[in-house]
Amino acid sequence: MLIIFAVLLLIVGKVDQDSLKVFKNYFTDIASYGLEIIGLPINSITKAANQINSLIFLYSNNKNLILENNELYKWKDLAQRLLIENDELKKLLNGVSNIPNNFVTAKVIANSSGSYIKTITINVGTKDGLSVGNAVVNNWGMIGRLIEVGKKSSRVLLITDINSQIPIYFEKSKHKAIVIGNNSDLLEVKYLKSRVKLFDNERLITSGEGGLLPRGLAVGLFIENLNKETNKFKVLPTRNWDRFDNINVIIFKNNKALE
């Protein structure tokens, strides 16, 4: 039909007689109207095809965005874990900045803390210059010492273990004593002179006596309210002693052998 209309338009367009001009004008109008009607389905099909193409593009683009979003969530999770780890490492560096000894940062790979023994395993050993007896600290103070040292891993005895004994002095009153663990969340003070005056919120610091541990590491905190109704002196251990992720091992060369 389009071809027929086109041929007729060509024929009428060649007619120059004045008597046929009116017919020519009418025919042109009718032909234009007919072409418009015939073209409606074609235009509709073209628009539908364009919309289908747009939908296909949107579907493909949406699928790519979903994949990219999933990848971004993975990177976001990794970034958050790295930020937390970086913050912990910064705190560790600040925590040992006043210690005159070298230290090695380690990661906890196993936790064997139970009712009768409280130890953890870390991923450093003799290849990093460590030896039995080295103090293990977090950014708040001492949390244990090495009792077994392998080439690439070591075992740490926590200060709350019943086998742990640490020579200390009270930071303000300067009284000396021994802090021992009892497999609980509190430490006990032994061999403290009788009738001594202790200060509330007074820190317990390693004395370095015996040459096994460096002097100056915080071990715990004396709280007066914990000792009002008991004959035994109880102290809080180092803050966050039971939260393990990254810790520092103080490289301290002692001159005496451990028993």
C-alpha cells in the first residue's frame, strides 16, 4: 500500500493542468492521511522495540550493579576489619612506647583457657628472638608470659592462671609483693607486709626482681571496695586481659634460668 501511494503521488505530482490541481491537492491530503494511518502500527512497533531495548539494557545494567554491589560489600567488610585491626595495632604501639625493650607484635591463633589452665597460643617464636619467660602485654599492661617457645609459635601462661606468680610493687605506696592467679577474674596478693597502707585505684607494677621480667609493666589495679570484707588482698588484672587478637611480646634478655 505504501508503494502504491508513492507511485500515485509521483503520477499526480507530474500533472500540471489547472483543472486537476484541486484533485491533486485533495489526493495529496488523502494520501498523507492514509500514510499517517498506515504508519501508526509501524511507529508503535518501533516504540515498542525501543522500550524493549531499554528494558533489556536496564535489566543488564541492574544485574551488573548487583554484582558490583556484592563486591563492594566484600570490600567494605574487609575495610572495616582492617580499620579495627589497624586501630588495635596503634593502641599496642602506644601501650609499649614507654618500655625500654624491644617487642614483637603477635596474633593469637588458639585459646586454651579453661577452668584449670589458662593459656593462649601465638604465632611467633624463637625465629623472632623470643625466649621462655618473656612478658606478653596488651595496650593496658601485662597479660601473661611465655612458658613454651617453638620456632614459629609460643604458648602464653595468663596472669590469671593458678601457676602464675609475678613480683610487683604498688606504684604509690611502693610496697613489694607477689601477685598470683587463682583461675578467676581476680588476682591475689601474697607476701605483703602486714599493716600496710594502700591507696585506692593504685596500680601494681612489675618490680623486675629475679631478673625474669622487665620492670615497669602494669599488672593490675588495687580497688579498696574489693577488700573490705576479706583477709586476702584482691586486685583487678590488666584491663582486657581476656580479649585476645593482637598482642605484644617484650623481648627481655634475662640472665637467670627459669625453673
